[in-house]
Amino acid sequence: MWHDRRVTSSPAEAQRLRDLARLRRVRDRIDREYAQPLDVEALARGEHMSAGHLSREFRATYGESPYGYLMTRRIERAMALLRRGDLSVTEVCFAVGCSSLGTFSTRFTELVGVPPSVYRRRAVGQRGEIPSCLARQVTRPVRNREARVDQPDLA
């Protein structure tokens, strides 16, 4: 005889699952609306959370603050626009939702390693040398300045 063995979770586990779903919705909203004016307070209000709680839980779950995640999305999109070469750095800054060219340039340089003007100049100069599908993978910004670690060759 087959028995239905459903695992019942504790109230704390159920709350954690609800919190994870809310954090996923916040992350998805950032991914969709990165070019819109977003701030932690607005993101938190949308999920009926306090800004402090959202920031703490988001960082604990995803390893960076909601603002850091938003800026990473914006910089990724900016890299693609700069590679096209038809927009100025200022136009790209505003197109990805940044309102301060200084903050945009600083964050871009932190994540990419070069200022946006240098990145644009290099990307336009190298156009045609690498397919765009590969360029996206190779040029993806590194979050939180984490260095890529090469795996040792064990073979």
C-alpha cells in the first residue's frame, strides 16, 4: 500500500520560502526594469518589506545589495550599447537608467576595469574580430570585483 508522505515544513521554513519568492520577484523586477528609476525603498514597498530587511535578505541570498545588483545589470547593458558604437557615453549612461555620469563612470570602471570611454573606443576598434554572441560572454562584468580563478589542470 502506498502512503502519501508529504513533508510538512515548520512555520519558519514556510516563511523562508515566501521570503525567497519575494526576493526572486525583486531580482526579476530589477532585470526587467533596470533602465527605470529604481531605489531600494520602491523595491521593498513593492514586496511589502522594509528597505533594511530587503537589503539584508537580498545580500544574504545573492551576495550583493539590491543596488549593487541593479548597477551590475545597468553596466552589462551599457557594455552592449557601447560595443555598438553609435551612442556616446553620456547617451548610454542615461539609456541604462543612470542619472549621474560620474557615478556611472565610476561603477563602470570598477566592474569592467576601464572607463566607459576607453571601453567604447576599444570595442569599436575591434568590431568584427569576435562574434557578438561570444563578446557577451567574454566581456561580462565581474560582480563585486571577484577575480576569475582558473581551475588547475588535473589531467
